[in-house]
Amino acid sequence: MGTKEGCAEGDCGACTVALGRVRGGRVHYEPVNACILLLGQVDGAELVTVEDLAAGGELHPVQSAMVDAHGSQCGFCTPGIVMSLFTLYHASERPLSREAVNDALAGNLCRCTGYRPIVDAALQACGEQPRDAFSTNAEHNVQGLTALADGQDVFIGDETRFFAAPASEDSLADLYARHPDATLVAGCTDVGLWITKGMAEIEKVIWLGRAAGLDVIEEASDTLGIGATVTHAEAHPSLARIDPDLGELMRRFGSWQVRASGTVGGNIANGSPIGDLAPALIALSSALELRHGDATRTIPLENFFIAYRRQDRVPGEFVRRIVVPKLKGHEVFRAYKISKRFDEDISAAMGAFKFTLDGRRIAEARVAFGGMGATPKRALETEQALAGLSLDDPSSWGEAMAAIARDYQPLDDHRSSAAYRATVARNLVFKALSETASGETRATRIIGQRDALQAAE
Ligand SMILES: Cc1cc2nc3c(=O)[nH]c(=O)nc-3n(C[C@H](O)[C@H](O)[C@H](O)COP(=O)(O)OP(=O)(O)OC[C@H]3O[C@@H](n4cnc5c(N)ncnc54)[C@H](O)[C@@H]3O)c2cc1C
Ligand code: FES
Ligand code: FES
């Protein structure tokens, strides 16, 4: 009864609950938006709601801190905030920074208290070693959850209407080939909204979260293989190691709740023209592995997006893996997410650039944008105009900036006008060039401005 529903679309965090799963021999708690979570997705996990926190008549440390810091007024957001703090309490790096707290709370809106007391409560409670009923019972919980992992396929319903959770990639391939009309669900951060906002009734659901092997990250010396059901939260550190801009992109991807549920495969497979990962991974020359029945094929990621919401994927075929080449010594990467809010917002435009340098000259460029057309797409004319440019001669950059207008017919919608997108894309070409020329990003980023202000204070 404590869990609240506000927006019913994953934006406000009032419905936040925690899911605990065993990884590396211990239970990891992550916040999720219950409003867009299917019951079957809780399979095999420990579900913790706000009612579970107080023990033996004592408030949980995060609840006490919220009381001490006056972190609640009307209280509607409070159960969700307390659950996000509970996951931070169990997950946080120590010492805990204010910035880490802000990141952790980006998916929780409060409309009356104001965030300062809530952040204070987080800093008070979450910087210490966890000491609560969950840490005391940790071993027992690991045993209980491990016993649930029986590796069996789950199938509830009949051939016309079912919820299925295949336990292996083979049984997924077999089931989906037999039911190509089924809806695949990974993190449900898109599909959930079809249900809560579109009132869709989905007859056949195949949840991918139980399929062993699809959730694996494979690090090789020159590539990163990301299984389709790897969540954004799991992929974040590996992507950040390829380039800090990818790390920053993932930090700003939705909220912690969305990153804990949403998957890399779901972000690609949904074919959204404004998805964040596709442009970045296209600029990095990534490849996409698809599987249908026993047959697997690999295509360049950019070829997957054919037209608005139409992908190169036959009925019964699914995304199994994305292979991302790592940057070589003479390659430079830049990615820019343009959105109205810094945190927890969908892009108006998202531009990604990979320059192959020959000294101070651009030998080759790969540029891809989202939000600039019906699909995420490479900017071939701009790439051509960038090749051969000197980083030391800004007066020669104009043609490459102008070329972007020939590459795209931008979207015109409530996020931004076509004219705004066209201007911003042109400016991002300049920004990528000037940042590469100077090797400096502080002066051109909000983060850099903030650091400068703090230093001045
Ligand atoms: C509050 C909120 C904030 C968000 N912020 C961002 C953001 O900042 N940037 C951004 O890009 N997106 C954002 N999203 C959109 C969404 O979270 C992402 O696109 C996410 O990656 C989708 O992954 P999922 O696993 O949840 O997909 P699901 O909802 O499970 O599935 C999405 C689609 O992909 C299909 N699918 C899933 N997996 C596969 C597979 N392996 N093979 C074939 N088809 C598959 C499904 O059938 C469905 O059509 C946001 C969403 C919400 C609700
Ligand atoms: S009710 Fe707003 S995120 Fe779930
Ligand atoms: S206390 Fe009222 S919305 Fe946060």
C-alpha cells in the first residue's frame, strides 16, 4: 500500500521498489519503476517495498535520515525516494559524493519538499557500511535466491495467450520462431508504456530476462560484446572505458531506475529515431548479431534501421548481441546528448563522431545522429567533407558544418523544432572539431562550467 503511482510512465519514481538479485555471490539491490514492470519480471528476484524497511519497530536508517533532515512534506514521493535511498545505502561508493546522490535521485521527482533536505538525508544515511536487516540476513538471502535459479523454462498460459520466460537462448529461439507474433519484453521500459498509456493488451509475452547467455558482457582486447539483455546499468562501466563520453551518455540515460531495467538490446531493437545508443554505436562501427531459429547473422548496426520504426528483422528473429570495436590510438570519439533537462530526459538530438587522425589532420570521419530523421543515421555528406580537414585551420571547417543540412531532414515535434535541430547539429560539428583540436572539453560542457563556478566560489 505504501508504493505510489504518479505518472505511470517511469518518469517520477513514486512507484520505486527494489529488486535484489545475486551477482558475484552477493545480493545487489537495484531500484525499478514498478508502474512499468510486469509481474513476471520479478521472477527469481527479492522484491523489497517500502513496507519491508522498518524492522522491530525501528525505522530503517534511510527513513530516520529523511525524518531528521525534514525530507518529506506531502509525502507522495517519499516511499519512492526512500526506496531509491535504500538501494543507494546498499550500493554506494564510500565516501559518497553529493554528485553521486544527485545521480541516484535523478529518477525521483519531489514537488513540494525540495531536494536539498532529501540529498542531505542521503548523505547522512548512505555513506556508511550498511547495517540493517538486509545486511544481517545477506547469506540467508543469497541461499534463497540461488535456490530459485533452477534453469527451467517458464510458460504460463496456453498457445493463444501466455507469459513465457525461456531459460536459454536456444529455447527462446525455438519459442519465438513458433510464435513470431509474440511481443518480446526485455526491461519493459518501452513496452510498459504501451500498456499503461496505450492501453495495449498483449496476448503473448516472451520475457528475455531469464535467457542465460544473453546477459553477458565479453571484453576482448579490441572489441566489447554486449549481450542483448545486458542492462544500461551493467553496460555503463564497460562503455565508459571505451570513451568517457559514452560513460557520460549512460549516466544521463533515463534514471537509475530506467538504467537498471532497460537493456542495450531493447534500445536498439525498438528502432526509435531518438534512442541514445544507436548513433553512438553506429559512429563506433558496431555490428549487430541477430538470430532466427538456428540461424545467426551479423550486420553493420547502421543497416538495421530501414525506415521509421521498421528494422531489418524478420518475424521470429531477435537481437542477440552487439559488438562494439574499441577505439584505436589515433581515433577520437565525441558524443553529445541534447535534451531540455540535463537528467532523465529523452534526446531532442544526439550526435556522435569518430575521427581517425593522421597527425593534426582528419583522415577519416564517422558521424551519426539520432533525432534528425526517421531513423538513427550516418551523415555521409558531412563525413566526406570532414575527411582531410586540418584541426589547425578552423576557417576550413565551414563546408563540413554546412554539409549536415544535406544529410538530414530533422524531426519537428514537441521536443524541438526542425530548425532548432538543424542548428544544433551544425553547431555540434563545430564543437566536435574544436574539442578535438584543443583536446579540451571543460570550456564546452555544462559539467566544465559547473566545475569552473565551484572553483571560483
Ligand atoms: C522514464 C524513461 C526514460 C527514458 N530515457 C531514455 C533515454 O534517456 N535514452 C533512450 O535512448 N531511451 C530512453 N528511454 C527508452 C527506453 O528506456 C530504452 O529504449 C530502453 O533501452 C528500452 O529497453 P528495454 O529493455 O526496456 O526494452 P523493452 O521495453 O523491453 O522492449 C522495447 C522494444 O524492443 C523489443 N525488444 C527488446 N529486446 C529485444 C531483442 N533482444 N530482440 C528483438 N526485439 C527486442 C521489444 O519487443 C519492444 O518492441 C526511456 C524510457 C523511460 C520510460
Ligand atoms: S508512477 Fe511515476 S515512475 Fe512509476
Ligand atoms: S513531499 Fe510532496 S512531492 Fe515530495
